[in-house]
Amino acid sequence: MAITTARATVVQRTQLGIESTYGTPVVASARMPALTIKPKPMAESMEYNTQGRSFASLVVPNREWSQASIEGPMTYSELPYLLNSLFQHGSPIAGAHSDYVWTHAPSLDSADTPEVFTIEHGDDSANGIRMSGAVVTDLTLDMSRQECKLTGTMLGLRWSTAFTLNGDAPRVENIPITAGSVKWYLDSVFGSIGTTQLTRFMKATIGITGRWQPEWVMDANTGGSYTQLVMAKPTTNIQIVLEANAQAMGLFTQYRAGTLAYLQAVATGPTISTPDTYSLVMSIPVEIKEPLEYTDEGGTYAIGWSMCPIADDTAGYPIQFAIQNKLAHL
């Protein structure tokens, strides 16, 4: 029986492709299994009124670009896509047992070059949209005993419509970072990083926003969009919450002294091939900005601390992620 149905939200999907030339669309060759990426066409117009009339007389299109929201659980094979774009393009180092280690960090003193994507969003109809030149500008990690999740934003050149997705791209491996697999450490010496565990750690939020921004110029050849990316000074936000015990209260001494410390999170996942496992090591040189309020965390008396990542010459980075997985390339 022939039947016509409405366009269903549940079958809409997003696929990614790695661009070799900035802004030149490529085939979207990967599909994120756990992350939800929702592109949004963005436009800015000027509205003009004729003197003596109370309603607009003319609307003139001005600027066009694209954004996309990102949300979902943290996984070992999807994070490299986001971090390669938020920080800079990189390749993994192959291990001896089908494992690969991806290291992601922004440069201390040099300009970075991000991974750039073509984003396709839609279904099997010819009504999808595509954005090219897409990069991750914002990323926030929320980690607690309940879940490890992330949110973020992508920026892209102006969109194209009436686009048919290039089939159903293969999904990236879906291995989540579980809340119960994470340990946190804080040490005063870089050579001892990952030694002193914070044993009553409640939760953490690590946020980096405004990493990339568009350059707008007066050039009719751009078709109304921006020309290229500009690396900006990002806004960073690190907050941790600990049980208000002796270890947590000892951070007042560090705050008042203004000393540097090294915060590290270590997550261990399933076995890839013995002895190698999926893993995440996040390392951040920090100084404490301020103590936060005391809170009730499930009946436990807790205190929060706001920290600032530091461009540390000893570590060689302000923040670094080392991720071991089976992903040979993006």
C-alpha cells in the first residue's frame, strides 16, 4: 500500500568528513555513534524603515554562517575528533597491540591549525543541509559519579541546502568513558603528576569556550560568509568539588600561596589487547582562582574550587589529553 508520511525527526543523522582544503566540502565518511550534533543555519539581516511608517519597509540579507550544537556521553573514539578541532590537527602513535595513542594539546607560543570538517545533516531525502569549514569552538566536560558527558559548539561557513547525504556513513566505535572508571590526582611537582589521589572527589567541570572565531571582511567573493578563522584567547573554566575533609581544606594553603599544581584525571576502559586498554589521561597545570561555596552532595558536606589552567613551561602545555583507543585515523 502506497502511503506518504511526514518527515520523521528520529531518522535525522549527522555525518562528518575531514577537509583537506579549508572550506572545500568532502564526503562525510564518519558517523558519531553517541554524540548528537545538530547544525543550525545562522543569518544576520538589516531591517530598514521608511520615515513616517511604523512597519519595516525592507529587509536586506547581510551575513551568513553555520553553527552546530554537540552533546552526549564522553567516548574514547569520539573525543579525538573534537579535540583535534578544538586544539590542533594531529595523528596518533601506533602501539604494539592494535592500540593507538592520540595526544591533544594547544601550543604554548605558536598558532595552532585545527582539524576542519564538512558536516552533513539530514536523512535519505534531498532536503538535508551541509556546512563546510566546521571547527569546534567550545567544549565542556562534566564528570561526576553519575556520568561523564560533554557539550560543545561548532562554527562553520554558510550552509547549503537541498542536499542528499552520502549514504549511511560507518559509525565510529562506541566505547564510553564510565563514571566509575575515573581517578583524580593533584600534585605540586610535574615529575610526580598522577601520584597523590584526591580520594573524596565528587565532580568536575572543564570548559573551554571561544577558541576560534570568524574573520569578517568586505569581499563579495565570500558569498556573504566569513573568509577564514582566527585563533582567539579562550575562556576557560575548571571547577572541582571535593568532600570538605582535610585534603580539600588543605587547598586553602595552595590558594593563599599562589602556587602551581598539576591536576590529572585518569580513566581506564575495557581491554583492547592485553596488556593495553582504552584509556584517557587528562593533565592540567593549574592555579586556584577562588574557593566556591560549601554544598550538600547527596548528604556529604562538600566544597568547590575554581581553577585556572596555566601555560606551564615545565609541562609544555596548558592542558593535555592522551587517549588510547583503536582509532587509526579520523
